[in-house]
Amino acid sequence: MTMVLPQVGLPGGGPPPAERRAGAKAKFALKYFIQLLRKHPAYAAGYLIITVVTVVAVTAPLIAPFSPTTADPSVYLQPPSLSHLFGTDATGMDVFSRVIFAPRIDLAIALMGTVISALIGTSIGAWVGYFQETRGIRSFLSNVVMRAADVLQAFPVFVFAIALVAVFGQSISSVVFAIAFVNIPIYLRLMRSQVLSIRRMRYVEAAYVSGMSDLFIIRRHIVPNAMAPVLAQLSVNIGWAVLLTAGLSFVGAGVRAPAPEWGSMIAMGFPNVMTGQWWPSVFPGLALALTVYGFALIGASIEFMADPRRRRTLANVRVPFAATGE
């Protein structure tokens, strides 16, 4: 006769306590997020802007009335109309089609560059912060890394990015590398400052005394509790990276024309603004500004959620999912 063991969990076949706690935290997190958007409509506007921009970028081939790279000289510099919603540029390309195709390039470059810089910067910053106050070769290397970060941040970011693109060639991969490289010191310093404060917490000291390795302590106890400011900075930096990508293209050091990119579109239409044809530059400029503003609002909302004192302003919402090291 075979004995069937009962399922571990609550009486009646319910989920185990750990799963119940995870589900409760997820419900509280969703409730808190909805309450945040209700009390701060500007944050909701930021999420809406970026959602719309992302959806438009993904579905651009379906909604664009014309090819973004096909020129028709017979309709050059046509003002906005029903046939060309945003008009046409000096080469006869449809501005509306190019505007909605542009975030496919701008967002891809900004996301890749920012994520790469965040991964490298936070990894190095966690290591530097953890061993900063120790002795020996690890402390020496930590100080060397910080001095190298000081040197990198001494250069103007935009000029440094132009120099990197000039060295490695004008291509999308070079722009991604430039954005990642100039952003690494930002995440390095931010993670280091967080680790220096978290390292003195009692639960970290208890983990060290219990015999856990330094790598395990950094990965399990320090990095997860230091990520909230990094996530806020990540959103802001994505918007800044979009702006930097457009700036590099504007001066001719970024994405090559006729690829649809907001910065190059502004540069191509700028000479016509003085003669009254404003639409080739104004519409991509507005799209660029709106996207950067949306990422800034999302970053502000993440910063709000990471601040315990500001979270208390939301009435009747208890937030058990904040990073506390428990």
C-alpha cells in the first residue's frame, strides 16, 4: 500500500506561508503604486508618455503612412496637411513617418548604453564600497578606481562622447559605447555611497560573523538594498542618454542621415527655420523634449517610492516591500 504524503502548506491545500507573504506584498505594492499615481498625476503622465512613445516605436511600420527614408523631391518642404500630417523636409521625406520611426533608434541606443553603464558601474561600485574601509591591496585598488572615476568625470560629458565616437568611428555601436562609458562613474559613485552606509548595518555584520563570504554578502545583502536610488537614476539617465544621442547626431557625430533620428532631423531642418519652414525641426524637437520629460517624471516617481519619509504622505497605504534588509 502506497502512502501519499500531504502537500506542505496550509490546511485545505492552500499555498505555503512564504507564497502567501509574497502575494500579499505584491498586492500592497500594486495598491501603493495606484495610490501614488492618483495623488501625483504628473507621475502618471510620465508613465503614459513613455508607454505611448514605446508603443508608437514598436508599431511604427504599421502606422507610418510613408517610408521614413524615401525622398520625394516633388513634395519637398510641404507644410502640415492631411496628406502629410507633420509636413515634409527639404528632401521630400515625410516628417511624421520619420518622427514615429526615430524612437526605434533613439530608445534602443539609450537603453543599451544606460543598462551597460549601470551593470558595470554598480558592480564596480559595490566592490569599491565594500572594500573601501579595509586594508591591503583591496583598499588600494578601491582608491585607484575612485581616482580613475574622478579623472573621467573631469572631462565635459558631451565633448568626451564626441571624442569617443571620433576614435571608434561614427556608428550606432560607437554611440552606445560612448553613452555607457561616460555614465559608468555616475553609477559607480552612487552604488559606492549606498554600500558604505549599508555595510555598517547589523544584518551585514551578522552575515560576516556567521562566516559568509564577501561575494555572498555583497550579492545577497548589500546590492538588493542599494538598488532603489540606482533605479531612479537609471530612468533619469535613459532620458539623458536619448538627449545625448540626439545631440551627437545634431553635430554630425551620431547616427548617419537619412536614418530617422530626432537629432539629425532637427539638424537637417534647422536651416529652413529662418525662412519660415519650421516643421522639419519643431516636431522632432517636441517629440524629443516630451520623451526626456517622461523619463524624468518616472525617475522622480521611483525616487519618491524609495524614500520612506515621502511614502508616509500616502494615507492608508502600508508598504511592506521597501528595502529594509529583512
